[in-house]
Amino acid sequence: QVQLVATGGGLVQPGGSLRLSCAASGFTLDDYTIGWFRQAPGKEREGVSCIMRGHGSTQYVDSVKGRFTISRDNAKTTVFLQMNSLKPEDTAVYYCAANQALWNACGVAVRWNYWGQGTQVTVSS
């Protein structure tokens, strides 16, 4: 019953913007930390951004800081990743994931229990 659905990807020119959405089905997100990850061909998956349960603190990988913004809607059913000033190196499949860790929920050692299917982001001229 638990599902995460990632949408919003597409083809955009360098400097353009996209907004990715991660919608929860079967549960609400108020007690879940949500992370965005991406994986480009031939590269390992990397964490992009994270919004923590509870206080809602956010984290970003250095390469996107200042360009991407993670947020949660008022109903706590959807987490967004606003992607501005996109660069070709942002091209990847983007995944959202959720965990229920009580602390260090955005840390590298956390287990992500639920995953969305991924949405393709292509930044190209």
C-alpha cells in the first residue's frame, strides 16, 4: 500500500527550471524524512537533498546548493524539489525516498525504507 511517486522530470535547456514532486500514497509524510537522489549513467547514486521529519531542516549536496530548494506542501502529502539554474551535469534519473529514523535521518548511514520509481531530468541545448 505504501508508495512514493516521483514526477516532474523532462527536458530543459541549461539555465532553465524544473519542479519535481514526490507524492505519498498509503501514508502521510509528517513523520517521514524525505530525500532526493539522482543517478547518472555510469555513476553511483548520490544524495541531492533531504528534508527532515519534525523540525524540517534541509540539506543539500554542495553541487546544487543555492540552485535547488526542497520543500513540503501544507497537507504533508507531497515533497517538492525546485531546480533552478539547471546545468548539463544535473542530468540524471531523480528518485525520492523516505525513512522514519528518529535522528540523523539525512545522514549517510540511514536506511531508506521506501523509494519512488524515478523521473528523468535531462538538461541539454
